[in-house]
Amino acid sequence: MSHTNKAKNLTIAYIGGGSRGWAWNLMADLALDGELAGVVRLYDLDPAAARANETIGNALGRRSDVKGSWKYLAVPNLQDALTGADFVICSILPGTFGEMQSDVHEPEKYGIYQSVGDTVGPGGLFRALRTIPMYVEIAQAIEKHCPQAWVINYTNPMSLCTRTLYATFPGIRAFGCCHEVFGTQALLAEMLGDLGVQAGVERHEIQVNVQGINHFTWLDSATWQGVDLVPLYQKFADKHSAEGFESKHDGNWLNSYFASAHRVKFDLFRRYGLIAAAGDRHLAEFMGPWYLKSPEVARSWKFTLTPVSWRVAHKKELEEKRRKLVAGTEAMKLASSGEEGIRQIKALVGLGDLVTNVNLPNRGQAPDLPHDVVVETNALFGAGGIRPITADRMTPAVRTLVARHVGNQETILEAALTRDSRVAFQAFVNDPLVTTDPADSRQLFDAMVANTRAYLPDWEK
Amino acid sequence: MSHTNKAKNLTIAYIGGGSRGWAWNLMADLALDGELAGVVRLYDLDPAAARANETIGNALGRRSDVKGSWKYLAVPNLQDALTGADFVICSILPGTFGEMQSDVHEPEKYGIYQSVGDTVGPGGLFRALRTIPMYVEIAQAIEKHCPQAWVINYTNPMSLCTRTLYATFPGIRAFGCCHEVFGTQALLAEMLGDLGVQAGVERHEIQVNVQGINHFTWLDSATWQGVDLVPLYQKFADKHSAEGFESKHDGNWLNSYFASAHRVKFDLFRRYGLIAAAGDRHLAEFMGPWYLKSPEVARSWKFTLTPVSWRVAHKKELEEKRRKLVAGTEAMKLASSGEEGIRQIKALVGLGDLVTNVNLPNRGQAPDLPHDVVVETNALFGAGGIRPITADRMTPAVRTLVARHVGNQETILEAALTRDSRVAFQAFVNDPLVTTDPADSRQLFDAMVANTRAYLPDWEK
Amino acid sequence: MSHTNKAKNLTIAYIGGGSRGWAWNLMADLALDGELAGVVRLYDLDPAAARANETIGNALGRRSDVKGSWKYLAVPNLQDALTGADFVICSILPGTFGEMQSDVHEPEKYGIYQSVGDTVGPGGLFRALRTIPMYVEIAQAIEKHCPQAWVINYTNPMSLCTRTLYATFPGIRAFGCCHEVFGTQALLAEMLGDLGVQAGVERHEIQVNVQGINHFTWLDSATWQGVDLVPLYQKFADKHSAEGFESKHDGNWLNSYFASAHRVKFDLFRRYGLIAAAGDRHLAEFMGPWYLKSPEVARSWKFTLTPVSWRVAHKKELEEKRRKLVAGTEAMKLASSGEEGIRQIKALVGLGDLVTNVNLPNRGQAPDLPHDVVVETNALFGAGGIRPITADRMTPAVRTLVARHVGNQETILEAALTRDSRVAFQAFVNDPLVTTDPADSRQLFDAMVANTRAYLPDWEK
Amino acid sequence: MSHTNKAKNLTIAYIGGGSRGWAWNLMADLALDGELAGVVRLYDLDPAAARANETIGNALGRRSDVKGSWKYLAVPNLQDALTGADFVICSILPGTFGEMQSDVHEPEKYGIYQSVGDTVGPGGLFRALRTIPMYVEIAQAIEKHCPQAWVINYTNPMSLCTRTLYATFPGIRAFGCCHEVFGTQALLAEMLGDLGVQAGVERHEIQVNVQGINHFTWLDSATWQGVDLVPLYQKFADKHSAEGFESKHDGNWLNSYFASAHRVKFDLFRRYGLIAAAGDRHLAEFMGPWYLKSPEVARSWKFTLTPVSWRVAHKKELEEKRRKLVAGTEAMKLASSGEEGIRQIKALVGLGDLVTNVNLPNRGQAPDLPHDVVVETNALFGAGGIRPITADRMTPAVRTLVARHVGNQETILEAALTRDSRVAFQAFVNDPLVTTDPADSRQLFDAMVANTRAYLPDWEK
């Protein structure tokens, strides 16, 4: 029995991903890779979505331009998905657009604006309160059915999902993946062209070392072929701080809920001296009202708030697309997703080491943050497992900003695990975005509890 | 040579204390104690104040109601004060009322109100920036002239003064003392009467365990003769949360800048489940605008903001009193100060162990906070030294509140030691009281730098 | 409901203690104290022993010289003993004299001599392997029947018994008590007379701070009325290092298996500069063959090896004494046991704080040793609980000596919990006393496993 | 200015290396590499040796088969070598063969045998006492003349040399390199052939993760193309434990002081379940007399003791060779040294990342060992610096073995820095190889101090 057999005979359990097109990214990446093969078991709370993805995935196998040989199988429950799995991918939508509407827009009634609302802020907190019990259940099922499997989390809030997995089953081999850092690498690559150093540099040529927490990560080094990029970034940030810099591949920020002109990143660099490594719309939410006092202020910083109505409309498009993919009237475009999931899987089965950023419990790799909380740093992926790479210490000011959110996350975790709304409210009022008076904060909190009631069934009234 | 000889032959260096009546507290406490004797060397930037205190102190020696035999000697410089000292007491006024006016009232122009302005908030930060260089100098002098001496700090900001001493001379034997916890013990004693448990309980009968940072301390246990006081405090806080509770010995809060009706403490307990152990006017400043949005809001919480004008007037009274004490037209009243300084000194020379709260670098006694930062916990004082007593872990929410200020203090320390106004501003905008827009925050910061310019001579413009 | 009611209405579960006279110490101490009252439930694997103690204890209640009002009740099982207990005292004999014979004397066939054989060395290891499963059972029963009770352990090996309680039930409120440090305090008191400083000093006047692990504790300070005793101890050790010093209250070491002339302690001080704070016969075992190469070498250091035959004979005496106590033909002598158990109980119910040495999981109080392992340091006992007092750092050399035994204990714990004889042997060959060749070591180990087989039923052959 | 210019314009200071052929390894490696160029400054206590190496190195530049363009320059002092250096390589011989004779052979008079005598044991200790003051001087010079340089240490005792550099100049960018792990990788590669899995595997195809301390390192994972090698190693160790396994490239152990039949490694694996990753002659010294009770015992484990006489003879051969190289009558053979120095340098200047094992202060990468001590783990080398990779926790037994030596090293460091022979002796008697009686140990220690007197000038007699 050789390692090659293993790589050609993998079992992947895909939890969720049905309601949106996330599973298609995996399908495309697997299809484009010739070194892995096996079966993907699809489990979704919406069985029809899972079955549609089964059809779509298996259709790929009949195409001549597909290198990876994979079978897709919709399964009716978690146990069937997990039993015998080598890898588990979690990418769920915790709740419906109804709760997301509350997450994002209820706070606006109190003057609290969020650009995403899935990580921190009132929205991130309530999303976490819904998600944590689901992740407790998933972790228990993994402990029971596939305790040795590698578990890849894509669901937000990333830190708390991963934290919950380990809090529930400490022996789990889980890690959380996020592509936000890649965008910053791409920006640094473009910077080299903008500053006349070198045009056409690719993002993967930019070496960075990452630390912090998901969506609030900071680079403690950035180099290109040995050149220290931090002094260049100083020039770049100074040059574009007023008007921003539009990445070619992002498109104009006015036309995209996901693009920005990086003015927040530039401002953070000029204030703190470190390169923040996530999209501006994520970064802004960690900093309180500075960049989010109002939609106008956000626009002045050249990013926009993503309304849930856009997500609803976008989902409809995806459903239409799914219909066509199932019917065969549209063929899946085979393009790399840009995610590193497949490269990580390959490294873990022995097909080449990989250094990349990842969310893991702190075992000392983030020397400024408490042990056990989930941090984002680089790690070495290989057949011997995932080994975090030790980051530098942060400056006191950045450490303090990050630690506040880490503290809130620990408070939220306790609140969710003990169903204690008093503790949840302690975290709520300590979020930088919650600048309302205590009384107003309470009113908003209670309204959001009421809106989320279906997912908080056993909380005290 | 016996221990008794030692206790009867002490040399105490008193640094500062001249401009206000602080040294008189020490004189009274020493006069009332029959087990210690020796010499007190008085050093003050204002030599006339030191000489006046010399006269006042030595006058005590001629009174028949004085038990302690002490000589007082005004000295012209730090070296003369420190050389050969067994104990050093630091109680300085960092700057003049001019800077204090800026600390407390400049922020009011931007809607930022502070009840004290000497610990956190814009005022605490600028006071720290002035004080830290002075404490670097004091620590260097102690290392040179009396490295084995015990050093007692009374100056605010307490945490950063003590932190600076250790950062400058790691082998120093310094600790910071504050009486704020005693007030909470007194309140708990009064509570027993108010709830009909037992009237007439004295504050020293209340056993508490303390943790946190100075002026933002929390009790992790409180008992009286074995009775757990936390459930009683719950009743007490519920009973008085709306109207407050007026301590007998504090007097009515409306008539005193130092009294309160404990409404802030009650509110914090009801929110966080832990007894905060400092005066309301200190606690309020750590919590941002909740209790300090405006003078009216503060009044609704039944405490008042202390204006610098009151301090100016009060100083005039003290100067008048000093004049009389020197002239002998008024005799010093011998009453215990309520400070524990003398008891601590006695414990350290072997006259009986003592458990009390104290500010020290964290060596693990505050398990939730980083090593080396200055924390306030209980400690055992004895001839073998000061040994911190391990506190419990805090709840995640309280830990997060405290850690934010600890982080700001570390940022301020770095700013002061490196004279870096960018770093100082990083701490400034992270203070919970600073809720202004970045631009306004900058304007206020710059104004306060200008007002404090005399004490920040070598900062970049 | 007041604290006084509590102290007068205690339930103590006494586990073990029947086979030897240990329970009588408790009875005497309780009888001599007028502030506590209640019931003591006696549970022993030997029910007749428990019933005899019930009779003996209740007889005390009829004596006019007894102050404490206590009922004694023999119970048939652990559950009956524990349910509702406020305090649990564990003092068991793990196994019979048969296993103890193997612990102490089997190694002698290989030239390995042990003065006690219950803490470290081959004997301590096998005693631990027998005891740990019993303590797992006790901890589980406490979690079930009285999770809030204070649990006092007297059984050896002290560190591993206490460690097992916490490893099994992390929420347990257990601590381990040992009187070895008191003997060193007594020696320091006698030293003051011997050196002509002051005659007649009592041991409780000597203030010490303790650190290390049970039976291998070291003083990091020792004072009497403020006088530093370390320089005096240097003189004392130099004066008596060659011939030893016979404590008055111990009697001549030649006539007592428990006495010594402190030559080991003096030698350790002269080598390491720290005062070791346990009896020489315990200390010697931690140091390998230095003091224990042969019975003759031990005698040259003026202490003796305790043979199990003495324990057997002594037990017979105790049984005869028990017979008489039960029959009423002998009256119990009411003398303080010298243990601090009662003082600790009184402190914990609010009858006065107490600082004493105690074995507890390391939460940072022993800054040189890993977290969670059981260390012996001072702690403050009070109504608010037991709070460890932070010790100084040890010198690198002493730390290394202690850490080796801590490491062995962790290895033994793993071996016992997983019933893994390979791991047990890893600890065995790393004990300083085991200087035999690997093959001989294996042979001895196997023989001791065979001798202990009845208590290792489920180990692989 | 691009990174390429940097790599082509390096300044390397080579400290030492003259007395033996070590510098030639570097010359060959630099000659074989086409991506780096610059100047190597040679400083040696023996100026003639440095000048000879200058000649030899510069001769290479005239050869057509040499790719790297380097100038060699002998300099008369440390300052000239260091000023402006990008890299500093330290490879010194601390003392003469006279002291080495004492290190290795004086203990034999007391029945203490050492296979190498440069890392632990009496020889390692005295070598450290000589070397540490030299490394204090080197670190001070680096702080003064090239604080930003990367400093590569090759001198033994590796851990203590590197530790001293950081203890003296905490901001130094130093790391220690050792090739011992490579030999274990080579053995694992050969194992695959021996077990019939795959012939012809190269050592660099074996992925390992390393932890522990230099020469006493352990693998916490070992894979080849995704295959876990630990179960295979179990078979391999069982198969060859009795007779050993002769590596092809090492040659027969009987004919080589550096080869072995890996019986020690196999025995350690069978006892502890982890793969030890250093040569048997190094490993044996850490384990006390097990494998080193006598030369015969060592031979029975199929390795030999390296006598200093061999080193003396070998040096003569090298001097003869040097003479020929200088004269041009012999040409240097250009073969890769097998060291990773050049690959590390290339990674640090941006010519490709590298994961390899390295000695660095523990910042958390070795979670079982104290912070700040020098540990050997993997690290990622890149233009952003060297970032340690977090290792797994060790088993309690292996951790205890390693921690004992770490403790001894800390004791030795203190002894050397404070010139305290009492502290040095504390470490001496705690070394596992020192099984002599205290009196004999003292005699040996004193003799070795006398033999080393020239390098311990300011120690108290």
C-alpha cells in the first residue's frame, strides 16, 4: 500500500455548500487536478441542493477536459457523510436570509452600520450564537464517525467556528481557511508595478508572514525575491491614501460589493505601521465607527456596505445557474477557485509541502495572544500534519486592538455554550461598533434575539 | 544585631509630598506607632516645602502624645535622600495645575468628561507621558544609591509608575499602594448593617481577594467571618441600584468630590456578576461614556467630576494650614491616615505578617493578564518579602475590559520611553473615553501635547 | 444562617485511617478545639477498624476535658461517607505490608536502598501505580457525591495522589498536607539557641516560604522576627556538618527510624545554597545513591532505613492499643497532633486566616515548574478558599533536580492511567536511585510488578 | 537596487575555521553555487591559518569549474572581520588539544567514558566553560560592528554557544546549524530499501519534524511521499536491534570514529517509541552509562570512542593538505559539504524558501521546554527571516530526559557567566555520565579545572 493509492482513493465529506455555489469551487478545483481521485459525499440540510450538486459533479466526470476522477454522492445525514471520511469540508449557511437581514440591517436602525456583518459587530455576534451550537453538533459527529479526518472550515465567523470544533472535541484535526490574505498579496504584486519596480508580478511570488485573527490579520513581513516590501508599501500608501488604489482584478469598488480602493488598509498602515491583510470591508468592522459611521463615511473610504437584498438576488441567480447545470444546458466553467483547499489536501497526503496562512488554536505561534484561542498565522502543511509557524510579537497597539476581539470571541463562546444572554450582552456592548447608549444597546440586542429566536430555542426568555 | 535594632533605626526617603499634605499622613502614622523609629529624609522639587515639612515633623518629636521617635531632615537632592535608605516613598505631583487643567478640562471641549483624569482617559495618558520620564530618573537613582531599598509608590497613574520603575531597574523592590479597595470593604461592612445581618462591622473584618489593575480592581471573593458576601451583595445592589446607597463615612456625594452613591458599582455588578472594588469616579473612567457622557449623566449616577479649580483652592487651604503648622499656631491632629504604608513597613521589617492588596509586576498572580505588566492583587507581606497571592481567573468579559486598559498602558509606556507621538496617539484613540472622530481626536491630542510641551521637551514636533 | 452555625455543624468524611492510628490524631485535634462541632463519618476497607474508631471517637464525647462536640459514625461504603460531606480526609494504606515489603526490600537485592520507599525510588513508583487507580475511584465518587467538599489528602505519594484527584475531576477542591516542613522550622528554632541568638524559640515563630515538591521542598526565605536566618544557617551547617546536630525533640537518630542528625540537609545547603525542608530520610531518596549507597553510607550520614518489619511490629502495637481504647481500659491522650488539618478547616470555614505550606496544582505559584503538576508552596487559607502564594524562582541546579522528579511523576501518572508497563519502566530507569544496568533494572522491575500483581490486575502481562 | 544585487554582493565574516579544514567546506559550497557572490573575510586566532585559507580560497577563483565569484581576505582582528558583514560564520576550536585531552580522557581515570566529549558529560561541561566567555566577546563585537548580520554558529557545544550569543546580545540574529539530523534522514532512506519498500531514495526526500536539543533531537514525524515512516521504523528497529544496521555511506563502524550500526538509536526507539535523530555516539552521551559504561560496552553497541590522539593525527594530515593546497600542488576537490549553510544563506537573501532544522531560542516552538533556552526544531528560512515551526509535545519520559540536560545547560551558563565553580560543580554532578561518588566527582572536577586553568583565568582558586 503506497501513498499514491491513498491520494487516488480519497473520501471527502462536504457539509453544507448546497444553498450557494460554494461546492462548485471544490468541483472545479478537483477537476483541474490530476493527482487526486476519490468520492465526495454531499450533505446539506436542503437535500435537493445536495442531489443537484451530485448531478452536477458527476457530469464533470464525463468531460474530456477533466483530469481528476471523482464520484459525487448526496447522502441523507451527517453520519453517512462522515463515516470513513479522510477530509471533511464545512461550509454552511447558519440560518436563513431572515436572520441575516437582522444581523446586518437591524443595527442600522440604531446607527450601527456593518459592511459584511458576519464576523464581528452585532451581526457577527448573532451569527456566532446561531452557528456555535451547529458546530458543537458537527464536532461531536466527527469525534464519533471520523475522529482522524482532517476538517477544513470555510464558514464564518471563522475563528469561532474553528474554536468551537476544538472546544467540543479537543483531538479534532481541524483548520480554518480564508482567502482574504491572498487579496493583500495581489495588492502587493500590483504595487510593484505601480511603483515601477516590476510589472506583472504574480500574487504567489509575494512572500508574507501573517498573524492576528481571521479578517483582522496583519503582516509581520512581506518580501518579493528578497526585497523588503514594507518600505515600498509606505510609499504606496502615502501616494494613494487620499484617492485610493483600484486593483485591476477587483474592478471598480463602486460596482462591486467586494471591491475597495484599499483606503482603509492605507490608513491603518499610516496609523499603526503594519500592513493589514484583509479586505477593507472586513477590516473596517473591527475598528468601530471610524470607517463605518454612516454609509456616506464608508463611501468616502471607497467601499460599500453589502445589503442582504443583494445576497437574496444573487442566490436567485445561483439557483437559476444550478438549474441549468443540472439540466445540462450550461456547462461548468473550469477555472481555479483561488482557494488553497486542494493544495492543502495534496500537502496533507504527501504530494508536496505548502506554507500558507491558516486558522488554528494558538499553541504559541501567536506569542501575543492567549493559548487555545483561534489565531491566523502561517503554517507548514505536509504529510506529517499542519505545523504552525511562529509569528513575531505585534506592537502593543495592534495587539490591544486584536486582543479586544479575541476577548469578545471568548465571551461569545461562553454565552453560546451556556445559553446565557447576560454574557452575550457583555460581549455585545464591548464590540467597537456598538457605540449606542446602554439602554439603546439593550433594545437592539433584545430585538436581535427576538429575530433570531428560531435558532436560540433554549435560551431563557 | 537584632531585628529590633533595625526597626528602631530606619531610614525613609520621602520623594515629593511637599506640595500637598501627603507627607503629613506619614508623619501622623509614624507618630502613632511605637515600634518603629528612625529618620525621614524629605526631598521635594520645592525645597521650601520640604523644609516646612522638616519643621512640622520635628515638632511632633516634642509632643508627649507621640509614640514614634523620628527625625525629619530636608535634603537638597535625590542622591542625599536615597543613599542608605531602607524605604523610599514616592508621592510626587507630575507637573503643575496647569498641565492638570489640560488633562481634565481640555477634553471637555470635545465632549469628553473625566471624573478624575489621572489614571486613564486623555488626562491619564498625558499625566503618564509626563510622569514616566520622572520615574525613569527615580529608578536609575535608586539602582545607584539604594538598590536594596523597599520602594513604595503612591503616585498616579499607579500602574504605569510602578511599571516604569521595574522596566528601568528590573531588580527594584518596588510596590504600589492604593486605598481604593478599602472603601469597598467599608461598603461591604455597611451592607451587613443595611441588610440586617450585623451592625457595626468594621472594614478590616471584611476579607476580600482582589484582582485586576489599579482603580479597576475586582473582588474574586468577599467574606465576613466565613459568610460569602457575594449573594448578599446581589440583594444589596438590587435594593439600591436605582437610588444608590450613601455610605455614612463618605458623607453625601453631592457635597463631596470623592464620595458617590455606589450606583456605578451596583450597575457593574448587575452587568458582570463581580464586585468592582474602587470608587465610582475611578471605575466610571474605565468604562467609556456609559457613566460619563456628560456631567448630567455622571450626576444621574450620583457622582461628580472633580474640577481642577477645586484642587487649586484646596491647595491654598493646605498652604495656609502648613503655614500654621510651621508657625506652631496649629497642632497636627494625630489620626491614622487609613493608608497601610506603616503596616506594610512593619511587616517587611518582621513585626508581623500582613495580607493586603498591592500593585506589582505580574509573575503569574493574575493568571489572565500578561506577565510583567503591573497588576493589583493581594500579597503576603513579611520579613521574607512581598509574595503575591494567586487570584482566580476572571470571566471573559471582565478580562477583556481590563486587558484593553493593560494594552493601552503598554502602548503608553512604549510611547513615553521612545518619545513617539504616533504610538501615544495609538493609545489615545483606543481609550474607551475617546469616542470622537479621528480628526477631532487628533486635534484634541495635539492641543494636549502643546499644553504639556514643557514636560515633553524632546518629543518631535 | 450564620457562619457560626456552619462551623458547629460540619460533616467530615474520613476515608481510610483505620488500619493505623491516623484517625486518632484527628480525634484528638477535634477534641481539643472548642470552635468546631459535627459528625465524622468513618469509611475503611476494613469495616471492623472503622467501627472500632467509631467507638473510640464517641467515647471522647463523654469526657469532661473534651471541648469539641463530635459524633463518629462508621459507614459501609464510600457513597455513605461522602454524601453531604463538607470535608473529606483521605489517609489510606494502598495495599498491604506484602506490597510494601516489595517496595522497600526487593530493590535491596540489587543494591538499591531506600530509607522510606513511599515517595520516589522503585518503592515510590510501585506504591504510586497501586494508589493512582484508587484515587481515580475516590475522585469520581467525590465528583458524584460531594463535588463542593474540601478534600484533604494525607496519603503518599502525596504529589501523585493529589495530581490524580485533579486529573480525574478538575473541579475538585483538594489539597495535600504534609508536616515535613514543620520539622525544619523546629530545627531553625533550635538553631537560634545553638548559635546563642535566642533560646526557647517555638517552631511557629519561624516564618518560612516553601517551594518544590512534597518531601523535596526548599525554603526560599526563612526569618525570625525579621532576622534573615539563611546566613545563620550557613554557620549552623558549617558547625555541624561533620557530626550532625541532634534535635532535642526528635531524640537520638540511632534510636528512631524517623530522626536524623540533619547531616543530609547540611550537606545539601553547602552544595546548593538553599535550605532543604524535609526530613533527611526523605531528602536522601531524591538524590540517588549519594546518601543511600548502602546502609552503612546512610548510617555515616546519621539516618537509618526504615524496615517494613518495624512497620509490621508497630502495627501490632497499635492494634493492641486500639483494643484497649475500645475496651476503655486505656484512655486516649489528648495532645495536639502537630498536623495543621484542624487549623486549615477552621480557616476555610472563616475562623481565621492561615498561611501554611500545601500541595496544590501549579497555577503559577511555582514559576519554575510546569502548570498543573502538584507543587508544594505556601498558601493563604481563608473563607474565600485556598490561594497559593507565589514563590521565587529556584536556582538552575535545584530546579533541575526537582524537575527530574516532576517529570518522572508525570510519566508514572501516564503509566498508571493507561496501564502501560513500558511507560512505567521509562520512569523507573530515570529515577536517580536506579543506577543498575538496564538488564538488572528490568529484572527488578518485573519482579516488583509480579509482587504487586494483585493491585495491577489489568496490566498486560 | 534589486535583491539580485544583494545576493551578488555579500560580505561573509568567517570566525575561526583555520586550524582545521572547516573553512574549505564553505569554499567548496560557495564555489559550486552560481547565485551568490561577494567577499569572505577570514579571521582566526592563528593568522597564518587565515592567510593560508585566503590563498586557497582565492585560487578557486581562477578555476573554470567554479561558478561562484568570491574573494577571500584574511583580516587581523574581529572588528575588521565583522564591520559591514551580512553573515557571520562562527566555527572556532575553543582551546587546544591539551584541554580536549582533559575533556575526553581525564574522566576515564574515574571510569567515565565519553564517545565525543564536546556536548555533555564532563568534557562538554568544561568545553562550555571555556567557550562561553569567547562567545560573550563575539556577541559583544557583533552588537557593536554588525548588529543586523545573520550569525551562523557551527561550534560545539552548540546549544550553549547559541544561548550565550542571545544572553549577551538579545537582538542578535543568530542560529546554530548541525548536520546530525541529516544522518537520520539518510538512515530512513536506506531503511526503505532494506525493507523492500523502495530502493534508491535520497535523504532529502525524507520529511521529518524535529524537536529537542542539539545532538539529542527526536523526530515527531517522519514521512516519505506521504507514507508514515514510524511503523516502518518499528519493523526496522526490531529487525536490526541485535546486530545493528550498517549504513552504506557511513562505512563500517569498526573503521570509523564517526560511524555506528545505529544500535543505540534502535534501542532508544524500542524503549521510548520516538526516533532519536543524531549519531549514536552523540546520543549515547546523553543517556549516562547505559551505552558507555566501558569501551567494551560501547563496542557491544557498535560504536567507538573518539580519542584525542586521532584528532591530533588528523590535524597533521589537514596541515599537510593545507600546505599542498597553498602551494598549488593539490587542487581542492569541489564536492558539496552536505551542510545546509549555503542553502540557508540563499533563503535568507530571497533565493527560495527552505524548511530545515535549526538551533534557536525557544519562543514556544518547543512547547515542552522553557522559553529562551536554545532548542532544535524545524524552521522556515526566507527573505522575511527565520521562523521556528511549532513541534508537538514530547512524551513525559522523553521530555524529562531532555529537560535534565536543558537544566544542566542553564546551570553551566550561570556558572560560566558568574565564574562560580560551586555552580559548575552542581551541573557536573547532575550529568548522567557522572556516576562517581561525590568525593571522586570533586577530585575529577578539580583536576579538570586545573587542566583548563589557562581558559578560566579569573575563577576563584
